[in-house]
Amino acid sequence: MTWKQMFTSSVGKKLVMGFTGIFLVLFLIVHVGLNACIWAMDNGVMFNKAAHFMGANVVPRILEIGLFAGFFLHIIQGYMLEMQNRKARGTAYAVSYGNKGSKWYSRSMALLGTLLLLFLIFHIKHFWVPSRITGLEPMLIDGKEYHNLYGEMLVVFENPVIVAFYVISCISLAYHLAHGFQSAFRTIGINNPKYTTLLESVGYGFSIIVPLAFAMMPISMHLGWVN
């Protein structure tokens, strides 16, 4: 398969979706682990140190470029596949089988993806832009200044509307992962019957635990469960 076919053929688009999806799953693992530092109950010291490490070192910054590229490819190819599938179907089926044919969330990946795209835009605006471009008030830790991203989170999550939006986005992420996790591995060829049950179990567990952890972060800050 040529590079052109990777981005234009149906099989190529699915492979790009699969590989970028797995890459983004790995990103979620790192991101949820870093953000979990807010529960260290140390006024954000551990979290700000971890966030500073990710923003101040060369390797994470290079990976950040790859992350944005991964998001871009995943989103673009996702929309292209959706349009391709709609065009191929032409008209709706005469009989709708509902969840007997497939789960509703597997048929709604474009909608869930669009909600997550909106969330990504707001998330970048709330945290990435202030920490990377416009700057944040410094926090003094062991005589060294760190961007107080923890303090920014406290301010942002004072707004209950923003908290509700983040929680809804995490629910969308859960359903997106419930289908996307397994689909990504099947696309790249990991479809052995011996591992299907294990892969499904890991996928469903991941789609519950990670979004739930993300959702609890704005809730914890809004309700004052962290200090």
C-alpha cells in the first residue's frame, strides 16, 4: 500500500484511524495519570511539578507535536470515513434493526467525535493556551517558579456550566472508547478469537475507568474535595 493509498483508500483510512486511535489511547493513559496528581492533597505541588516537566522538556514537547498531528489525522479521517459510508449506503435501510445490528454508539461515532472535538477546543483554550502561550501566575515550589496550572483549574472549574460540559464530554468519551478501543485493535489485525473476550473486557474497562477519572477531576475541584 502506497502513502497515497493510506490516506485515500477505505482500508488505508481505517488503518490510519486504528493506529492514531491506539496512539491517543496511550496519550489518555499518560494524561489521566498526570492529572490524577490533583488528588495528592498538597495544594497542587505534585501536579504543577508534573505539568512543568511535560511543558519544559524537549521530548514531551516533540511528542506534543505528534499528539496534535494524531488528533488532526484521527478527526479528518473519521469524518472522511463517515461521509464515505453515508455515500455508500445511499438511502436508509427499509428495516431498522436498532441495537440488534450494532450498538447505538458504534453507529454514532461521528456525533460523539464532534462533541469531543468541541471539548478539545475548549480544553485547549482553558489550559493549553494559558500554560504554553499567554502564561500563568507562578507558584513558588522549593525556591523555584512553576506555572500554577492547578490554580487555573480551580478558577475554571468554579463555573458549574463548564463542569457540566466537561462531565458530558467525558460521557461522550466513554461511549466513543467503548467502540473505538476494540475497533482500533481489530483494524490493525488483532482479531484472534482467543483474545477477543480479553480485548473486549479491557476495552470496556478502559472506557469506564478513564472517562470516570477525568469526570471526577472537575467535580472534585468544583465541590472542594481537593486542596
